[in-house]
Amino acid sequence: MTEFEHMLVNSFNAYIAENEIKAVSYRLKQHRFTPQFLDVLVDSLNPDLYLGIECKSISVDKGANALYFSQHFNVDKKGIHQIERISNYLNKSGRRGFLAVELRLGTGHSREAHMIPWEELKKKYLTQNLKFTLQEIRNFPEIKRDGKDYRINPSNWDYKQN
């Protein structure tokens, strides 16, 4: 589990506990030969909290200027792109999907993260617009920070395209 995934799981569980919600956030154990559909899952009877989240990190400090669908996502042995696999899983499971993107800004700068609704990612993928620039990522709702931790508030993640 990456540090970002671990922080999101802990932040979700803190939000759930603070708000006394019947839910749980977790990361499935990854096995060597078993594909993992998503990085973070949230189970709840509340449909707004029945979530599947894929996590990606970009090192802006090392020159990354976009999240590329060919570089940051994989293709399995059958030639199926990760975005297609996750979209299928989300559709079958009924979960709301998100892509959480953490921007690593380098030493002395706080990291920032943004939550992209999966439908926006899927739309770009299907129209062959195969990247999100840093500015496009920053146009999506930010996951606010509290010190080194992220503060989860799913009600802030409803994205309305301008």
C-alpha cells in the first residue's frame, strides 16, 4: 500500500468515526497474480459513501506536467486498459468511482490531492483525450489537508463542469 492510499483509508475511517456513520474504508490485500480492481474501497449502506477509489501520484517536482492514461495506468495480459476494467467493476458493483490524484510538489511544499469523478475520467478516455493536465486536475475538488493528514468530506466532491 502506498503512503497516499494508507492516508486516504485512515482519513476516511476518521471521517466515518467523527460522523458516527456505519461504514468502513479499507484496502484489499494485493496478491501477486490476482488483479486488484481499486486501491481504496468504502462500504456503506449510504449510497453516497459506497465508493471505489483509484489512487495515482504525480511528481510535479520532478517535471511531471500531466497524468497520462498510457503511462500512469496499465493494460492487462488480455489487452484491457485499467480504466476499462475499473469502469466495468464500478458498473457491476454499483459503487461511485473516483480517481484521487496526489500532486507531490517537492521538499518544503505540502502535497495536494484532488478527487476526479470516475465518469469524467471515463469520458476523457472514451474520446481519446488521454491525459489530465495539472491545471485540469486542479479544477477538480481538492481533498483538504489538516497538517499532514487529509480531511475527507465527500459532500465537497460533487463536480460540476463549467
